Amino acid sequence: MDKLVTLLNDIIWSPPLVYLCLGAGLYFSIRTRFMQVRGVKEMIRLLFSGQASQAGVSSFQALAISLSGRVGTGNIAGVATAIAFGGPGAVFWMWVVAFLGASTAYVESALGQIYKEKDDNGQYRGGPAYYIEKGLGLKWYAWIFAVVTVVATGFLLPGIQANSIAKGLNEAWGIAPAVTAAGVVVVLGFIIFGGVKRIAHFAQVVVPFMALAYMLVALVIVFINIQQVPEVFTLIIKSAFGMEAGFGAVVGLAVQWGVKRGIYSNEAGQGTGPHAAAAAEVSHPAKQGYVQAFSVYVDTLLVCSATAFVILSTGMYNVYDPASAIDPATGLHAANLVTNLAGVEHGPEFAQHAIESVLPGFGKSFVALALLFFAFTTLIAYYYMAETNIAYINRKVHRPWMVFVLRIGIMAAVTYAAIGRVGTAWDLGDIGVGLMAWLNIIAILILQKPALAALRDYERQKKAGQDPEFDPEALGIRNAGFWERRKKGDDTGA
């Protein structure tokens, strides 16, 4: 089974997907005239504008839901994995995919808003399945994406989060994975049976608090090791291009793992962000596009970078030699290019040992708590995305049993992964991310014009001193039914 999972992962995450992610980001950066640079001030302003409604959440709540999916295990264990398999240079390629991916996040999130609709309960729903059907007119493609997303976010991706929570708590306090699994499942069940509004309120409190706390501790560690920062930065840049002695053998892997873990962490292009973006109550789709682009910066350039500098400045990491054999007992390479943590498997332990080395008695426990909150909110976000795609599948025929199966399935996946091997959990998650990225990036490359038209329209109205209002018909955008009805004074239907 493990060999089959690894084989599928290698096929899906072959070089073409890496090039597709980077190429799409560069293309959208050029087409949007690098809105991720020009629009930073507007991104920050929009974070705190807008109010929630009966149908949708506020811009900040939508950001919180999105960040609860983005800021998770990938920011701690994912960074460690990138360094372990791609060397320190993988961090540079995570930065690259974040910078370019911010424009990709704008495009997919704006599309999510443009083609959103209301469900039977009067709640906003949207995402790639909706804009693929309405924008491209390819219902079969939309169904494939919806099914893949339900499987990925409902069954494959939750395992990484659960496994990391279990490993972090076990490393810090010796809590058995089975006990962790039981606790997580009970609390998760309480929240996911409470609906989208409960998800939004939970996320907007927990995510900013834990992200700020984690950043503060990381800054303390970096400040204590401030003399190491220039050296770490040089190490990242040199090893990214094979100029650092010992890392020439992994320069190709640096790109692959940097992009793979960058996409897993910030989700730009994966197609997850548009689900949260569509739930926002805004007057113009571009507003939420700006906000979601900013979330990519928060995730990778801030939180992931903090983890990377903490790990590298303390030297608490291993880099596996890709040419060496794998020890069947541990699942690790028998020989490493760097071995500073003998016997320690890649994952949250890198960060735990790094902070523990500077703040004894605090590091392991703090990282375990950060992982608990980060990963748990990500589990909730995954459930919301899976439920949204079930809502898409059920638009014509009501199948309430599918939501029940999803809820039971995600709790079963959490239980299984919490007590399983870390390698299998990551491989399964990577398969889910890769499949979604393939389907979504191809779709938004074809369906880019409405998002770009919305950006130009938003900038034009802002320049005229107006609070932008969206009129799809004036821009030649078809099948944006919700916005058409709102323009006519009726936004009550689907």
C-alpha cells in the first residue's frame, strides 16, 4: 500500500506540475501587473472593511477561514519536511511560489466570488466547481473537481494535520496518539455539526491569536540568534541554486520540495481559497481577491519564514541524502547530508528541538500547542471545503446522507492518521493537493478574463473615488447569476 501511495505521489508531483505552478504564478503576475506588489496597501485596508450578513461572513472572517486552512501543519512540519528533503534552499522556492502565487490566489478567489450562489439555507457557496461549470460551461469537469475535493479535503489531507498533532503532543508530553485521536475527534465533531457560522467565529478568534503568538516566539528565537541570521539567509540562497557545498545534489529537489510544500502551505492555485472567498459579503469580487492574495503572504513570507529561520539558525535539522538507501525500520535515508538530530524523523520535532534548544522546558510544549490549534483549525477548514463541494453535487438532487458520510469519514481519517506513519500521511495529503492543483490551475488559466476584468473595473472605480460595485453585464461577464440579481435588487435566490 505504501509503495502504491508513493508511486502515485511521484507521478502527480512530477516536474510538469512544479513548472505549471510557477509558470501560472508568473503569468498571472504579469497579467495583473503585479497586483501583489501594487495592491499591498489596499489588501490591508480591505481586511477590516465590510460586515457579515445573514448569507455571508465578513472579509476578515473569510480571511480567517482561509488562513485556518493555510496556516497549519505546513507552516511547521511542512517547512521541516521541505528542508529535510530539499535542503535549506527549498525555503527560497517556497518564497518564490508565495510571491508569484499571490496573483494566482487573487484570480481564483475573484472567480469564486464572481460565480458564487446561495444554497437552500441562504448561505453563500462557491469555489472551483461553481466557476468551472458557470464560467467554462464544463459540468463534467466541475463534477470531477468536486469529487476530487471531497476526497482530498475530507479523507486525504486531514491525515497530515492529525498525525502532526499526535506527534507534537507525544514529543512534548508523552500523550499516546490514540488518546490524542479520541480528543480531536470529539471536539471536531462538535464543531462540524454546528455549521459554517460556528466555523467562522471559531477561526477568527483562534487563528490570529495563535499566529501572533507563534510569530512572537519565533522572533525571540531569531533575536537571540541574530548573529546567525545573515549566515542563514546566505545558506538559503546559495543552496537554492546549488552553490553551497554539500547541497549541489539536492538543488533539483530544492525546487520540487519548495514548490510542493509552498503550495501545500499557502494553497495558492490549489483551489481551496476560493471556497472561503465565496463566503464573504462584499460589494465587488476583487475585494476578496485582494484579501486572499494577502493571506498567501501571511502564511508563507511570515509564518513559514519564521519556522525556517528558527530551525536553521539553531541548526536543529537533518537533510536526507537522496542517493542513499532508506532504512526499512525507520523509513528514513540511511545516510544524510546533514545530521544534527540523529534518529529524529522529519516533522514538527525539528521546530520543537529548535525552540527547546534556546528556551529549555518551553519549546516542545509551545510547538505542540501551536500545532494543536493550527492543525485543528485546518481540519475545520477542510471540512467546510468538502461540505461546499457536496453542496455543489447536491444542487439538483438532495442527498443529506452525503454530508453525514463526510462527517463520519473525516473523523475516521483523523483517527487512522493520528496513530499511523508520518510518511504515509504526507504522501496521501500530497496526492490530494496535487490532484486539486492540476485541475484548478488548468481551469483558471482558461477562465482568467472575468477575474482580470474585475480587477481593472475595481481599480477604475477606486480611481474615480467610488466604493466599487460589481456589474457583470457591464463587463461582458455571463452566468454570474447572483450578481445580476443583486444589481436588479434581488439577491435572494440561487
